[in-house]
Amino acid sequence: MKAADALAVQLREFAARYVGAAPGECRLTAEAVVCAGHEVSLKELFQAARAAGRELSADGHWGGSPRSVAFNAQWFRLAVDPGAGEIRILPSVHPADAGKVMNPVQCRGQVEGGVAQALGATLFESVRLDERGEVTTAALRRYRLPQFADVPRTEVHFMETSDAIGPLGAKSMSESPFNPVAPVFANALRDATGDQVHRTAADPRPGVAGAPRGGPVAGAVRVLRQR
């Protein structure tokens, strides 16, 4: 926005000199600059500026408003049957730095939901396309989502911190619990099978770990029901 505003000023000022009008008499439209009733197209202005050795360009920078930075980590222990493509998630632990947690129950639910959502993206959810480019997983019966029985109990730990920006020292959790889940799960699967996973959905069977999303084995993993 700052760059666009600065460029608009340059266009009006150059157009004013080009037609011999005052900058205050010029207004920018979608395709031209109108100065004192005289319309000059942007293409004409560009060509005139280039002929005069002038480049009409502008830069802008916005550093954003001051904000807090939340931190999240994840830990899994897995039991894997590579031959059957089955995984059981054993302990799931998630430490979170949410600053001063004003509502621990609500914030814990946010973390647990983020882990569940991320496990869906890591293991099950795969948009598949046929040879014509049409989505074949457009219905929920074909697009696998995690069920309650697929999601492990996640032990959540809040760090005792306080933030100078957030209200009452709190930080935002929002989607940040989602972020560490897939890479940590991939590392745990690598430790269990020896195969490094680089893409989702992950598959623990030999030779197919990290198969491309939408490939023949994407979503083939069956997570054993949690107890």
C-alpha cells in the first residue's frame, strides 16, 4: 500500500509537468491521469518518462504492528508395523509458550485441536486428482479425516512466561500448535523405520515413506485405534 501510494504521487506529479498543470489538479484513474480536464493514459506517461530518462517506480515497507511470538514443541512415541502400514501413537506431549494463560481449559483445547488437525494433514488428508485433473476426493466419504479414535491423548504443558505486548501478558495460540506436528511425526517415523519422510501423507511401509500427496499410497496408513 505504501509503495502504491508513493507511485500514485509520482504519476500525478509527472503528469502535471507533462501537461503543464498543477499537481493538485491531477487525479489518478484506473487507466490514466486526468489533469485539468486533460486525460493522459498511463502508457503515454510511461513512454514520456522513459524518453526523459525517468523511471516511475516506488518502494514501500511496513514492519507490521508490534506482536508477540508464541513457541510450540511436540513429542511423539510411535509403534509401527511397516509391513501392514499401521502406526500406533503412544505418548503425545506438547509444550506451549502462550504467555500468561488466562483460560487454561480453553487454551488446552486449542492445543489439542491443533495437534488433531495436524495429524489429519500428516497422515490422512490427501487431495487426489485423476488424469483429467478433476478432484476425486471431493466428498468426505473419500477424503479421509481423523476420527476421535485416531487422535491420541495429548499431554499439554504451558510454560510460565509473560508477554509485554499481549493483554495481561498473554500470547496468541491460534494455529501455532499445528506447526511442529508433521516434522516431529516424520522424525519419529524415521527413527522407527529408517526411512526419512519428506511429504505427507506419510506411509511407514518400506520404500514408500514420504510418497507424494495424491500418489498411489497417499493416505494408505492406518492408525490403530487409540486406547
